[in-house]
Amino acid sequence: MNEALFLDLLKQTLWMTALIASPMLLTGLLVGTFVSLIQTVTQLQEQTLTFVPKLLISGVVLAVTAPWMLQQLTDHGRQMFALMIELAKSSGNA
């Protein structure tokens, strides 16, 4: 396996990781910002008030996006295994 192919596979894997994590991370960011804004306006500084909404909304987002995440991971895994088979065939013929 040459370095260019390895770097391309690494880039694809890191991009897939960012793509899969983005719904949860963005939701947590938006909910945390909104709750912090509400806390600042009301001057209510309770730490559990930021945790509980993030937990609930993240659970809902996970339930909604889980099929899509699973499909993306499955497709990526299939591509990686197909590429491994092709690399094994090409290195066996050389």
C-alpha cells in the first residue's frame, strides 16, 4: 500500500467520523448555548440546568439520526473491505 492511498483512506475515515459525530455535537452546542443564554438572562446559575436539556435533546437526536448513522458506517465499512480485497488481489498478482 503506498502512502497516497493510505492518506486517502485516513482522510475518508476522519471525514466519516466528523460526519457521524456532527448531529450530536451541533445539537449539544446549540442547546448548551441556548440554556446558557437563558441562565444569563435570568441570573439562575445551576449546573444541572445545562446538563438535563442536553441529555434529553441528545437522546432524541440520537434516536432520530441513528438509522442514518448506521447506514453511513455500514457503507463506509463495505467500501473499506472492498478496497482491502482489491489491494490483496493486486498485491497477489504482482
